[in-house]
Amino acid sequence: MATSPSSPPAAPGTKAEPKPPASAGHILSNGHRVYFELHGPEDGPGVVLLHHGLGSLRAWKSQVPALAEAGYRVLAYDRWG
């Protein structure tokens, strides 16, 4: 369920549904297909989130919404290797 201006706020002690990325897709880099997500306002200062080793961008699932709501344009991607 997506939130909208008319949706009631989440009840205390429950988690709100995450907002979908503003943009998401794949790029080809050195022969590898890399998935990325962009969150937050287009005119916000940029932040790039890098996960460790064999992790994924899901490692940032708690930080991305907070940064986007604070006005940052957040790029998170699944780096290869």
C-alpha cells in the first residue's frame, strides 16, 4: 500500500511502508549489469551509499528513507564483487 497525502500516519510502534525509489534500473559497466536506485529530491545534495563485499543495496534499507526525507538525493547500487 503506497502512502499518499490522504493516508493516515502509521500507528505508533508500527513501521510505515517504504516509499518506492524515484528512479531505478540497470546500467552496464565493464560487461556487468548493475542495479541502482535513486531516492529523494532531484535538486538535493547527492549521497552515494556503498555496501560491503558481497552485500546488496538492501543493507541501506533503514538509512535511505531518512536521508531522502532530510532532502538528500540518494544513490544506492549493487556493486559487483
